[in-house]
Amino acid sequence: QVQLVESGGGLVQPGGSLRVSCAVSISMFSLNSMGWYRQAPGKERELVASLSSGGNRNYADSVQGRFTISRDNNKNTLNLQMNSLKPEDTAVYYCNVDQYYYGRRYVYWGQGTQVTVSS
């Protein structure tokens, strides 16, 4: 069982920056892929950014050039640096990881952290 705990959400003005982090309860070297999703009120959950075990990064078109996903292997954290924030970035942000264990794929989610972009 993998536990994920997000932190760092909050209220920020348009154009501002925020960094959210996800503490992972096991070594990230055992994970297949990691990512951040978000869900705004009345909308479906969407992928924001992903990071594969091989280091490949992918971003949603809406955040490309503004958000950066990274990992800190020493601290076992997955981070999302968000710059030039817009009101439409307002959502609950969720950390997501998946792991293969004895041939089966397991997917884990954090509890989410609220990010609100408003003046």
C-alpha cells in the first residue's frame, strides 16, 4: 500500500506562483509513473502533468510552459511548480502514482489539495 499526502495548496493572485508537493510513503524508484491531476467544480478530473520512471515529462496543453513537474528522490516527494497562474487553474490538485507488483498494476491517489487563483 502506497500513501500519498499532498501539501502546498492555497490562495494566490492571478499571475502568481505556487508549489504543491506530494509525499510518497515508499521509494519512488519502485514506481512506474507519477503525475498530477486536477478537478475543478463541475468538471471531470484531468491530467495536468506526468513523469515516467525514465524521466519523460508530459504536460496538458493548458499548462505547458507554465508548470513544471519534478521529483526529489532524497525526500521522496513529487512536486509541481506552477507559475503564471490563471483563474482557470483553480481546482483540487491530486497526486497520482502507479506501481507494478507481481505483474499487477496498482494505482494510488492522494487526498487532494485546493488551489485557488483569484484576486
